[in-house]
Amino acid sequence: MTRGDVTAVGVLAALIALAPLVASGYQLSILISTGLYGIATIGLVLLVGLARQVSLGHAAFFGLGAYVSGLLATRAGISPWLTIPAGALAAMAVAYVVGRPVLRLHGHYLAMATLGLGIVFQVVLNEWVDLTRGPSGFGSIPTATLPLPIAGGETASLYLVWLAALAVLALSLWLVRSSPGRALRAIGDSEVASELLGLHTADWKLRVFTLSGAYAGLAGALYANYVTFLSPQPFGFIFSLELLVMAVVGGLASVWGGMVGAFTLVVLTETLRRSLPEWLPGSSGELELVLFGVALAAMVLLRPTGLVGLAAAGLGRARSLRAAPATAEEPLHAG
Amino acid sequence: MPAEPAVVEARGVWREFGGVVALRDVDLAVREGEIVALIGPNGAGKTTLLNVLSCVLPPTRGQVLFRGRPLPGRPHRAARAGLTRTFQDLQLFGSLSALDNVLVAREARGKGAVPRGDADRFLETVGLARRARDHPDALPFGQRRLLELARALATEPMLLLLDEPAAGLSTPERTALAERLCGLRDVGVTVLLVEHDLELALGVADRVVVLDQGVKIADLPPDAVRGDERVIAAYLGVA
């Protein structure tokens, strides 16, 4: 992690800590959603941005984490403090099992395999009624509460989700600057050259895919803990696409892109949900999807580095403008 | 006196792409400490042979031995056993700085992070120490070639396969490259060099192997190459 990253994580932690003092319940729910989706999206940034592998089934890992955590807490009566990590571990294990054979192949087979996984996962959730209660889902999931003297509800959820989100953010920022991050970037840039330096590229891709699955599972387990009701509907293909859109819009070149993309899409979704019926009477949810598609296409075409890349470019321009007068003065001094 | 063991040996290697035979029953042995130049006209099969020797492509028939044993099936295993290479089409890591390109090569050898200073000396070897923070895109083409060479050297290989390392280099850079290649021989690195610049290839090589249309047509000392009728015929297309 750079000094700038440490400062930014510290500032973000402080803002989250103070948010319940100034934000409404609705605004806190937006921050909670940002934290949840941000955790999963950071995993995708690592997978797509570093290793250049695409997952079209991350909703399944998210849903798996949610269902494992929720079922263990409701059916087996296990403490949520244990079921949340269990959800992450279950998603991690499935990512490993799916990724191990697929990532030995060259090409975009992972996208196909994860697309299939998402479909199978939906079928299992809907058809294994004895376990999952099928399409109607189940509720009353016991929630984890932080041992802090704070009011319950949104504030407790905000702190729990962001405790995990900040840990994931810090771990990922460290990862990309460290030896494994360099190895993954190298593999993303040239697999053949990486192999001929001694990097086992299939193993490295498997590691980052497994970590990415674990992040999505953790996010899902925290989601179950927050909403306390689960049904198959939110974990379909559309959600996998939304997570990818968050990663691309935020920026695949930076871990921060995961959080920025999640926040942008959550705010955009909420704004559209509230305002769209006023702007276009009779419009439905499909229009949201169209707008997401347009946003994705526009970002890929116009600013492939995402919003974080846009901000970095703006910052660079501002710095060069500040530096310009000093440069211009040099000939005068020289003269 | 027993002959020195071959670091890499191709025995009766064939490589076919559909109906096209790129390599036809090629035998080649490169012994420890040698610099062998592999030359031939365009389409002779030089890069294909390098791809087979570095595990990038499996041979259709025949066998490749590395230090007397069958070459490992995957490139990373061959690399860990002491083999590495550069590429005709540069394969630099564009998202990493020049220093990180070398650092990742150092780290790939072991199990973890290594000090940055450990990578610096390889950039110094090729005269790129001042460009350590630059990304490959910011370097002139010749310096990119040198960076790829520095990255390959950072693995401290036993066998280095170089695919046209002088392409795009200026005359002074070619001279410096030739000196560096001779320096590699002095530290015991075995080199198999594919090079179109005959002046450079013949200047540094202990032995020259000539390929034409996938067939090895000559294996000669450098001073015998220019006068060899088979080589002249292959290059000039004379029967």
C-alpha cells in the first residue's frame, strides 16, 4: 500500500464512522449496499483487471455465501459470527473446484464456466425446496451484532459491513502492490512470457479467482445478515452483469475502482428507481438495464480506465497546470 | 576426454501445422557455455524451433532433452529448470515499470518478494538503470529489446534462447549487445541465438546452425559460413 492509499483508507474509515451522525436511514442503506457490492466488485477488479479473466457468474458466489450463512444460522442455529466466514469459505471452495480445471485452458473458458455455474445455482435454489424453500425463500435469519454501545439496525449493519469492506480494500491494495500483484499483472500482460520466467500461470489465475469467489461469498453472507431474508431472485445473471458493470465503470486498473463503481451504480439505481416513473411514466425495470448497458458501452469506449482513471487523469492535468508556470519561468531565469 | 553434456538437445524433431511441415527431422545440440547462432532465410523454421525448445509448442515427433532429461511439459517448469527466452514480438509487461518487469522475473525464481536493489543491477547491465520507473511504452524500441534481455537475465538462466535480440537496435546498441553476449559466455550462460544480423551472429557465435525450409542444412564454425555453398544457396535461392 502507498502512503496515499493508507491515508485514503483512513479517511474513508473516518467518514463511515461518522456517517450515522449526519446521514438518514436511507442514506445509510446506500452506504451499506455500497460496502456489500464493493467487496464483491473488488474481487472482480482483481480477477478482470489484473489476471484478465472474466466471470459471468459472480452472483452465484454472492448467493452461495448468503445461502450457506443464512441456512447455517437458521437451520443449525450456529452463531452468525461463524456462519459469515463459513459463507465466504463455501464460495471460495466452489470457486476453486470450478476454476481448477477451467483455468488450465487458454481462452475465455472461465466466462463460459461461470455462466453455467450461475444457471445451475439458480436451478438448485429453486428446485431443492426442502433445503432452500425454493422460489418463496426463507427469512428470520439471526443477525450478528457488534459488541459496541451503538444503536442497532442500520448503524450496526453499516459498521459490520464496512469493517469487512475496509479489510478487503486494505488487503487488496496491499496485494496489488506486492509480489503476487506483480505476478498477476505480468500474467495479464503476457501469459507466455510469464510462464517462461517460471510463473505457473494457471495456479496464479486460480488463486485470484478463488480469492475473488471468497470476496463475493463474504459479501453475500453479510448481505444475508443485513436483509435477514433470502430468495433466489436477486442472485441471477443480471446481478452478475451488474457487478461487472460496477467494476468497469469504477475502473479495472485500480482496487478503488471496485468501491467507486459500486457506489456509483447503487446511487444511479436508486435515483432511477425513484425518478424514472416521473420522467417516463409507465417505464419499467428493463429500462434500468438498458441504461446500465449504455453506461457500460460508453465507459468501455470513451474511458476504459473507468471513473478512477478519469479522476487520476484530471488530477494529473491539474498537477501539470500547477507545474507549468514554474517551467515557463525557467528561461527567464536562465536569461 | 568425454564430450561436454548438451544443455539442450533436439533429436529428430518434427513440427507440423496442419499440412505444413515447419521443422523436418531436426537434430541440434547446444553444449554448456556455447553460443550457437541459428540462422536461415525467412520461414526457415527458426522461431518454431525456439518455440519447441522452450516448451511453447510441443514437437509433432521427436524429442527435446534439457540437461539430458526430457524437457518438462510446461514452460514454467522448463524456466524453473534454468531455461528462459526472449521473443521476436516483444512480450514485455506493459502495466509494470521497467524495474517491476525485472523484479517479477527475480520473484518468479523463488517463493516471494525480493529487494528492489536486487533487480536494479540487471537494468544496469543493459544500461537502463535511469529508466527504471518508466513503463515499456515510454521506452524507444531498442531499449524495450534491452529490457526484455535484462528480464531474461534476471532469472539467471543456464540456457538463454534469444529471438532476434538485435532487431530495432541502433549500431552502437548492437555493438554493446554483442559485448554483453560474449560476457554471458564468460559467466557460463549457454546461448542459442536466432539473428538476422549475420555480422552480429557470426561475430559472437562459437558455432552456426543453418535452417532452410525446416531442415538443418549446415552446422559450421562461423568463419566457414560465408563460403558454404549450401548456405549461399539457401540465402540467395540458388539451386
